[in-house]
Amino acid sequence: EPEVTQTPSHQVTQMGQEVILRCVPISNHLYFYWYRQILGQKVEFLVSFYNNEISEKSEIFDDQFSVERPDGSNFTLKIRSTKLEDSAMYFCASSAGLAGNNEQFFGPGTRLTVL
Amino acid sequence: AQSVTQPDIHITVSEGASLELRCNYSYGATPYLFWYVQSPGQGLQLLLKYFSGDTLVQGIKGFEAEFKRSQSSFNLRKPSVHWSDAAEYFCAVGAYAGNMLTFGGGTRLMVKP
């Protein structure tokens, strides 16, 4: 069964450093998403991407964040200058974008620790 | 904008007992509704979903949920809980294909032997 994959599974970085989190969505899906979950809290939407551009973003997704689909398979989230409060689990998801269906398939997550 | 409330932060049930986890949503039209389960340190696994049609939906692991438009609810149920069901459960709502999902705060389920 096709699945969303994410790398790395755990990333440790120093405050102020740039990090890139990588995702490979399911191959025929059209929508891609990033969510985050701070330890012990709920899952929060960051951004969605469709047709090579951002389709929605939350207030969390400020200028420190960017997303890119650099090739036909990868989808990345970049945090330019990490802060302590960026420490969280980051989930990538994808969906087919079919009318009447919003099922999103989640990857296993990348745990980001900012020291 | 849509929102989701899960009123119960923690629930403890005995193994073999029935379970109901509550979820209330706010959205102007019929939403897409989901229940996900998350074991500690793990990702999100979809239990079941509602898009349209029959308001009682069956999912994996013996779970079911009922969409009640009049109560803006989508409660998750299981007739007999197993120890392996101990996890965190999240209800989520989306408005249309490609739309972001909005998650509730989660309910942590503990199962007593």
C-alpha cells in the first residue's frame, strides 16, 4: 500500500540554524500538507500546497517557514532560523484532491529538537 | 472557519467495557469528519471517516462513529475495549477536498486490566 515517507525521523539542531524536513507524498496525490504537534498538544495545520503553490497557510506559517516541491517526488519544509519553540513533531500529509473526498494520508513524522 | 472540541481530555475504561469518545465540531455546512489514533511517539493512523451518506460509519479495529448533524457531533464508539486501544484519539474536520484539517485537542484513553 502506498504511504507517505519522511526524513529524517529525528533532527537535532542549534537555535538559529536552518533545517529542511523532507517528505515524499503518495505518487498520484495532488495536495500536500505540513502539520506540527508540539509535545503533549494537538496537531496544528501549517500549510497546504497544490499545483506548485501554497493554497492555504495558518498564522503559524510566518516568514521563517517555506515549502518547496523541488522535483516530482519530494516536498520540503524549510525553517530558516530555528527557535526553541519550533521544537515539535512535524507531519507531512498528502491527499488525492478528489471531489467529495478530503482523506489525508500522514507520514510518520520528523521530531525536531532545537537546542 | 471550522473548529473541533473534544470535551474529555482523559478517559479511563476497563478492558472489555464499552467506549464513547465525544467530538463536537463547528462548521456551516456538512463537513468531512475523521478520527485518528496516535500511540506514544508514533504518527497518526486513520480510524474512520465521514464524507456523506450513511451517518453511521465503520472503521478499523472495531471502531464506529455516528454523525449527528443536529448535535454537530461525531462521537467514536467501540463496544468492547482492548488493552491495545490505549492511545490518544483525535477528531478532525475538513471543509472540502484539499482543505486543511482542523484537529481537536485529543482524548487520551487509558485501559484498566
